[in-house]
Amino acid sequence: MSILLIWVGIELHGQDLHYSQFYNSPQNLNPALTGVFNGSQRYNLSLRDQWRFVPVPWTTFSGAFDSNILPVNKDYFYGWGINFNYDKQGDSRLVLAGLNFSGSITKELDKKNLITAGATLGFARRGFNLTELTWDKQWDGIQFNSGGASGENFDLSAVTFLETGAGINYRWQKNTRTKIDAGIGAFHLYQPKTDFYNTDDKRLPMHLSLTAMGSFKIINALDLQLNVMQQLQTTYRESLFGAIGKIYLNQKRGSETQLYLGLGYRTAGSFIPSIALQFRQWYVGFSYDVDNTTINNALNSKRGGPEFHVRYIFSKVRPLSERKACPIY
């Protein structure tokens, strides 16, 4: 299994992030979502853990901050953000760590329609450790010798590369509770060299993320949220879609509380129940993949990965002369 995991990492030339609650990691979804929220500053923490029962643990962590900037004129709004990602897989400790900076500009077409363009620039480091791996050549026909030669020869055990991305997002918004976002994000525009051999023909292919996210007021105490995403990277295809009911438990000013109950589906064969609680500016969400994938069926298991998201939005009180009296977000 150790050999398989490192081979998979090398063949795919990357290990892009993989969140079931993709809508809770906006900068990883589309740079054009940077700074597009109701508030002044947004802080996000995300954690996903999976495959420990195999056991080949795979842990993903993200920490992000973004903010929107006061408009220079009445038609344009700006956002900027910073995003750190850390992903570690298997016994080889195949690690991807990246720090990215994002910026966006939003054009207000009218009071209900806005379009945003965004870009990402950063750097990432990818590497692995061979000390915990075992190899077929260490079996001499009688016994296993952990100190024997592996027979493998990698030119590099770590690489550092430039990360680039861009995106566009369209928003239609009737009010703060009824709105639709549709966009496309593109990552690895530069297509850097990321493999562990000194070859020029192995480059990280571009990754596209197509999304549509809508929120609709059903009754005074209930909203329905619908989310769809498709990821494309060479021959790799993955689609996720789901529905979430947002229940308003308390709408009293200063004590606003909402409960989120949802169910998603990944076309690879996973059902994803989720629950979240929001109190004022704090949001805490949890989901768990119930997998029906090939590897889970082979192991007679339906276990997937737990996923946690925490968000805090800070709203700064601005002077009346700096406020914009129209529904921006």
C-alpha cells in the first residue's frame, strides 16, 4: 500500500485539495469569491481526515482570511485574501504545503447583478519521506529485511513551484436570503513541473472548478441552499451536488441562530450528510462521507472521512459617509 500511495502521487502530478463542503472553502474554489461576503473580514479554518481505516491516513488543513475593501467609486468593489493549505498522505508522508494570495474586483451591473474577476498567486512545496516505506526488493525469498536497498532511485524528494489561478463569478441577488452564484475557477495556469524526476515533460495539469450555489427563502424560518460543483483535470472528473436546509432558530437581533441540515452526493459514490450551527458571526460545520467507492467495497466498509469547518465574520462599523446603500452581498 505504501508503494501504491507514492506511485499515485507521482502519476497524478499533484494532490489538489478535496473538500466535500466545497462551499465553505471559497478561495480554494474560485479566486473570484475572495472578499464576496456580507461583512468586513472573514476567517476560515477547514480540516478533513480520511482513509485511516485502510490504514493510509490522509489529512487536509486550510486556513484562510479575506476582506473586502471600501469602493473607490460607486460601481466597483475590491477584495483581497491569503490562504494556507496543508495536505499529507500515507506512509510516505506525501506533503503539499502552499501559501497563496488572492485579489478580486467586483463590478455592479445594477442593484441585482454583479460580476467579479479574481486571481491567485503563490507558491507551494511538495515532498515525501521514504523512511517509513517498504519495498518488494527488501524480501529476499526467505525473510523481509527492512534495512535492504529499495531498488528505487528518485532524483528529488521535494520540489517547490509557483502557483497561479484566476476565476470569474456572476451573482444575481434579490436580497440577502435569495441569491445565486455561478462561476469558474482555473488553477495551475502556469502548469509547473512538480514530479520527483528531472524531466521536462511532466507538468501539473490545469485544474478547473465549475460551481453554482444558490440560496432561496422558502418561508420566514427556512431557506433552501443548493450547491453544485464539477472538477476537471485532464481525464479526471468529479461532480458534487447537494441541498441544505437553513433553519432560523432565533431571529432576534444580537442573538441570531441558524441550524443547517444537508445531504450531498459525490459521483464517485459518496453520500455526504452534514450539520452546522451558526450563532451571530460564528459558524461551525461538520460532515461525514459515507463511501460506496471501489476501495471501500473491496474492504467491505462504507467509512469515509469526517470534515470540519469553522468560520468567523467580523463586521466593522463604518462612518455613514463611507457606507453604500445598496445590496452588495
